[in-house]
Amino acid sequence: MAGTPGTPRVLRAMNDRAALDLLLAHGPLTRTRLGRLTGLSKPTASQLLARLAAAGLVRTTGSETGRPGPSALLYEVEPGIAHVAALAADRTGITAAVADITGTVAGRHRVDADATDESVRHRTAELVAEAVAGALGAAGLGRDALHRTVVGTPGALDPRTGVLRYAPHLPGWHSPALRAELAEAVGTPVVIENDVNLAAVAEHHGGAARGIDDFVLFWADEGVGAALVLGGRLLRGATGGAGEIGYMPLPGAPLARGGPGATTGPDGGGGFQMLAGASAVVRLARAHGIAARTAAEALTRAAAAPGPGDAVLGELAERIATGLASVVAVVDPELVVLGGEVCRAGGERLRELVEAELGGLALPRPELRLGTVTGSPVLTGALHTALTAARDTVFDTA
């Protein structure tokens, strides 16, 4: 057994973990600086660093210069002690990234594949393995370097059945044995998480929601969804479906009768997605005489077209605020983060319009911010989730 609370062994392990977390947060540190940050004496800090170095968890990386007296050695976490894989799956393919234990991305790879194609739907594990292998190859690593894998997908894995729900457009991902199949394919434990939940993790860790433990991430992209973070923890619900607001009934939208399985299209057959998803934005712009192929293009053109463009942004803001009003009335978050292609393209002007409209629809008045995580928030959140799990295992010196 690892010991009981208060024993020297456990206290040493706690100090070890605190030191490793500080090295990750601050970068290379001297023994003296690490001692100050942890509150440990110089001898104890020296013993700790020697113990971590002997375990292969830290290494020296040069010395501190530019100060009077002897130069002091700098210590950092050994980056290569473990690597993790993060993947983001969508209708057109799978993107994979591999990072070392410090979070530095070492390789990326994209596998293009239409998820609804008959030749693809029975090759999910194979495609995931191909994406991971490509990222490992780009990083110059072998499969045995990986410790954890996290996969982000639309929909959510039902914890009771292990079946992916709310994602009819990913037919190959619905196997009850999917997690085991993926674990065998990549050679590590695998976590399958909702993509919007992972985007919320990214915003909470280093984005617009950093330091805020009660917030909602509203996501408008091909589909519409939300992630609910309460007390610093994701709310998933009994079947993993918390936040699947794309199917929520709203005035002006057809009801999504039959649930998400009623259609294989991104609109899900009705509800909020029919009003605020990417294809809905294209339709809305077209109705006001603005032709575009994508939501981003439609909103860019709307911003440059006074009159019809104002009408597009105003109506879209009203639609988004109407849906958010129901969420805010139930959850009463401190903050709502707006993310996804639609919100990014609408930018600050759309955010202001949604905030003004929401203020007249709901009693709670949360702050609204645009998401600030660049690149793929889903992939970033998957990396953070995988790193957290890997560090809990690798950094455990008890």
C-alpha cells in the first residue's frame, strides 16, 4: 500500500507532486526558487530534486546566469518521460496530436474520411490508429511512448451502455465495444469525451473562462451544443447528454421529434440547431440577399453590408439569445462563453447583440465573452484532459 495520510512517505509524495506542478507552471527553476515556492528548506528541496532526478522525472537544463555569486543549476521536468495523444473526430475525418508530458505538441496528423461513407463506418478503430501513428511518426516516436489517449467527438458516450449518443452522423462510432476497440488499436487507455465539453476544458484551463468555476460554453458550429461547468466540474448528466441543447425546442424551429436519430444531417431534424447552426446561418443570410457557402463567409459579408447585414446579425443574435435564456434561467452561470465557427465569425459585434438581447429575456445577467483559445479548442481540451490523467500516474512517487 502507498501508506496513510500524514506518514513521511505520503508527505514526500505530496511535496514531489507540488514541485513537479510548479516546474510545469513556471518552467526551469533553481533549487532556491523551488524551495521558496514550496516552502521547503534548502536541504529538503535538495533531497527532493535528487529524488526526482533519480526517478527520471526531472533533469538539469543549464544554469542561472547574470547574478552575483556562483551560478545555480536550473531544473525542469523531463519532457520525454511520457507522451499523450489527443484526437478530434468530425464528419470529414480525424485530427490527432501527440504531446510530451510538459504539454509541448511534438506531432500532428490528419486522416480525411467521410464518416457516413459505407467503406468508412466499419473502420473507426483503424482510422484512429492511423491518425495516432501519423502523429507519432511526425514526432519521431514509437507507439510505446504513449501513456494516455483522449478522443473528442460530437455526441456523448453513455456511461451506462458505452454507446455514443446524439451523433447519428458518426455511424461508425456507435459500437458498444468502441472504447475497448480503440484502446487495443492505439495501445493505451482511451477516454471518449464530448467535443464541446473538451472545448470548455480548454477555455477553463487557459482561455476566456480561466479562474471561473461556474460557466456555460455555448457552441455554434455545424451543430449547436453547450457545456456546463459548475463548481469547476463538467456536468455530464445521467446519459452523458447534458448540454445537448441543439435539440431543444425553440419558437420558429421545427420540433426534433424522434430525437437525434431522426436524421443524419447536422441539424438533427429540428430545434435550436435549425436556427443557429452553420447551415441555418447560410440560409438566414440568403434570405436577406447575402449569398455565401459557409457561415463564416456569410457573417463576414453581413458585417460589410449595412442594412441587410445588420438584419442578419440582429436576427441571429435574437435566435441565440432566445436559446441561451432557457439555459441561463436554469443554471444561472457567472459567465457564458461563445464558441464555434458561427460565434468566431460573428465576433464582438454578434457578442454585443446577443448580450443586449439576452438581458431582456432572462433574469440572471451573466457576462458574455468570446472564446479565446486559438486553433482547435476541442483538440486543446483533449490534450489537457490526457495530460492531467498521465501526470496523475507518472508523477505519483508514493
